[in-house]
Amino acid sequence: MKPTDDINELPWPKPATPSPEVTAAIRQHCTCDLAKKRGMSRYQRLIASLALSIGVFSLLAWVSRDHARIEGTFRSAVMGAVGWGIVMAAVLWMGLALPPGRRVSARVRLVLAVVTPVLFLAYMAHSAPWWSSFQQFSHGARAVHAVGCGMVGMLFSAVVSGGVLLLWRGTDPLTPGLTGALVGLVGGLAGGLTIGVACSSQEGWHACFSHGLGVLAFVAFGWAAGRRLLAP
């Protein structure tokens, strides 16, 4: 047997234990700047998420309350927004407020993220008081107005989606992408409802494309952003 084989058979020496003085010095150095801090509870995050959505909607609704519209459409839009606000609260509760592992199944949440935007588009189409031809809608000043209105609506959706993502950052280790999609759904609905109340045009094509279509885009955005921001 070679001498090196004898060395390989020897037990690995255990590292020396630091003296009590060294241990105390290390502990003091590592903990001197620590302070007790408690993060927001899930109920506080839920309330803050709802307050952000309601605040954005209320602000623009108040500013645009005197815009010229077909009689009765402003009140109908506000009533519809109240109904969809309940849907948003339910999405936040099922998708975020309940702790990971105790939420409804991933399949149900996926169906919710896919079907709800379709239902919102159907609501926009059904509630439109009148429709022009697509040829009229897609050309000239109406097309320019539709693009501008859609961009404003997506801006409000981005504010709500981004704010809710930050409020719930690092809280979902299991399905962050799916939870992010639900956050995008909430933000898209908030932006669509907000611009739907503020906009003076209630024409059907305009409502569907400029007020409703952004919800689908923000579900996809939330899926991508949630995987980065909601995972611990």
C-alpha cells in the first residue's frame, strides 16, 4: 500500500470551533444594523390593490363627468364598472389574497384568466348604444381617436397592473406566472373601465378595440412580469 493510500483512509478533520469571544464578535458585527420589520399582511395588500384600482377609476370619472355623451351612457358605464369591480375583487381574492397552496386550483385560475377578457369584450359589445360600419371606424379621424384612446387606456392599465405587482412582489413561489396573469387581468379591466367611463365615444367598434382589447394584452403582460416579480 502506498503512503498516499494511508492518507486517503484517514478521517477528515473537523474544523475548529470558534472561541466564544470570536462567536460573539461575529454575531454583533452581522446583527448590529438589523431592525424588526413586519411586511404588509395579505389583507392589507388586498385593500391597497382595490384602493389603487378604485382611485384611478374615480379620479378620471370625476374629471370627465361633464364630457358630452349620449344621454344615460355615463350612468350605465358607472353601473357596469361597479359590477366589474366586484369581479376584480373576486379575482384578487382567489388569485392573490389566499396564501399559495390554499388558492383555487391552477386550472380554475387559468380558465378565469382566459374567459374573463372574452366576457369583458362581450360586455363592451352588448352595452354599446350604436355601431358604425367597420370601414368608417377604421379610417380617418375615428381610427386616430381609437388608437389614442386605446393608448390612454393601456397607460391606466399599466399603472394598476404595475402597482399591484409591486404590492404582491415575491409572494408566490408556486405559480407566479399564473398569478401575474390575474394581476394583468385586474389591471386591464381597471384601465378598460376607466377609459370606458371617461371616453366620449360609445360606438361599438371603438369600445371593443380601444376599451376592451387591452385586457388580453395585459393578461399576457402579467404572465411574463409575474414570473419575475412575484416569485421569491
